[in-house]
Amino acid sequence: MNADPKEFSAALARGSGRAMILLRQARGDGSFKDALVRACICNQAYDPQCEEERSAYLARLIAATGHRDLCFAELAPSLSAAADDDTDIPQVFAVLARLAAQGGEPDKSLIRSAYSGLSQEDQLDCMEAIVRLDGLPAFIQCLNRVSANVPDEWWRVAGLLEALQERDGPEIEPPLQLARSEHPALDQAFAQIETERLSQLAPADEPYDFPSIRAALQRGEQPSGWSRRFAEDELRLVAKDLRSLSDEIRARPYLRRFARRDFPGDPQELIRWAESSTPITAAMAVRALSRCKSPIVRAMARTRLERGDLSGAWLLASNYIDGDFGYLDPLMRAAMDDDEAHDFGFALLKIFDHSVVPIAESEAMLLWLYERTPCSICRSTAASKLVELGRAPTWMAEEAPFDADPSTVQLFNTELAA
């Protein structure tokens, strides 16, 4: 691989560890510095709410440029009130805090001063970074600030605790327990975290009233989570209700259910929705059909794939047989935007969930997914499956330790350690 600036920018946007490999090939000539600064200011993650935050990834790359001081000086003004609307203040602050931790006291003082000048909302979002910079004292100060909201925002305190543990490792436990005995708010916050974590592990004790849920669906409402508890006879009743509908908007809550539970009827009943001219309705129905093993669905998948329709990959999920890679390969070679690549890649993962795929075809599909998906979570899943198959290439193991996704990093660290 050559140190191509375009390839570096693409790897950087995906959060791929290949960015580090390319950066090292550039031998510190500074040619990638501007792209890195932009990536710090504008969050390039495909789904920032779900993917891991990237401050550690970006700070590590900045350190490898050999231009740490210059990048710090260019990034610091982004925290001012006059910053561009596209600036991701929490990400910039987190990167700068990590860089300041590697520098001297002037840099740390600058970051503390910048924190005090942030809006209240940005301060809340930057608390984990200030804890990583200043440790236990900052942790206690931040906790005191949010202690009144701990019952509703226990996850925020949990994030502060993770930041503290990241900074100091196991050595923080004795002083943390001492602080807990001295600060009632800290003790209460820890108790709340423990309660919430236990409640997530325990099955939800919620009332279940199928007639009320069915009535809500019939009114076109969207009750959440109930599809997991439908008994088979209840699923058949819901399918019967869907069968009687002609209104797409009222059908969508039903289609969402059958995207998660197998449809207990003839797949032909879903095809009319999958052929809707309304994209959201068609997509929901295709997800429902992806769970149906049927010659009709398989034929529909082939027809769509042959005409270059990416949704055909979803329809193939439960109907894949040896050699079907031939239908997918032309699409994998075609140009796609990030949304198309993510949806197509997710469909490939569903094929692995519902069908048995030959090793050689699996390898080709998973390598495409690793290279092309814009989502670091999907990339990590692809890498994990390649490791399970014993088909992860050497170059992947070399770049994965620098990935933005911790599970990708840990996957190969564990593999190498073994």
C-alpha cells in the first residue's frame, strides 16, 4: 500500500487502523496533518451515537505524525464561541485533553480554561475528557454537578467512572473506595449504577396485555418491544390483521414486528408491501421477507440482484445456497454511497445469521464488508467472523490494533496473544 492521501482520508473517515499504517509509510512528512485536524473538528463516524467515540484513535494518529504541538495549536481555537457550527466540540475537547495529558502544564491549563468557557451543555458532554485529564478530583467535581440527576442519568456517571478507570487503571480502586466513604453523593451514585446494571440483566417485569397491544396496532400505533413476547397463536392473529389492511401507514407497525419475528403465513402476503413505491414501506417488508425461507422469496431475490437492486441481498438472507455469491459479486464491484454500502453490508451479515455460506464465499463477502462498510461496528463484526473462520489476513492483524473500535482492537490483541 502506498501512502495515498485519498486512501488515508477514506481510512480515517471509517475509523480504520489502516490510517496508522499509511501514516507511518508517509514517514512523518506532515502530508496527512490537515486531514487529521479536519477529522478532529468534524466527527466523521457514520453513526456517532452508536459507534465508539474517536478521541483516542485521533490522538494516537496525531502523535504518530510527529506534529503534535502544531495540531494542538490548530485545534485549540475550535473550542471558542466563534467555532463553526459543524465543529464537534466534545470530540475536539476530548482529543485536546488527551494531547494535553501527553504535554506539559501550560497545555493542561489551557484545556481547563477552555472547559470553563464552554456552554453548560458542552461542559456536560466534555466531563469524561476532563476526568481523563485530571483524575479523581475532577471526577468528584463532575459527580457533584450531576448528582441531583443520577436516577435519570446514571449512564453519565457510569461514563465518568469508565473514564477514570481508563486513566488510572486498577490503582484507582483504593482511593475511589475511600472517596466513596467520604462523599455521600458518590456512594449514592455508585449504588444507583449498580441498581441500574442489575435491572438490565434481570428480565423486565412489565405487564403484558396482548388484547390491548393488538388494539393499539389496529389503530396504527407503534407499541415498542412487544413483538418479542408474542406467542405463536398471537403472531397468527397479528398476521391476520395485517392481511386485511390496504393502508401502508397502518401496515408499517405490523411489518416492523415481522422484521423481528418469523411471519406465520404465506410470504406472498408480504410481497405486495415489498413492491410498494414508498421506500420506507418497501424496506420494512423486505426485512420481514428476509426471515422467510421460500422459493418465491428466493426467486424475488435473484430477480432484484440481477437488475442491480441491492435489496435482493436481504431477500437472499434465508435462501442462500452454494454459488449465490455470483449474484452478489457484481453488486460488490459496483459503486455505492455510504448508506448503500452500510445497508448492503448489513444484509450480508444477515445472510450469515440465517444461512450456511461456503468458506470461500464467506471470505470474499466478509473482506468486502471490512473494506467497504462506513460503520466501525459492522467492520468489527466482519473481522470477528474472519477470525472465527481462520481467514483473517496478516495485513488485517497488523492494522486492527489501531482501529477506532475497541472490539476490533481487542479481537486481534487476543488472537496475537494466543
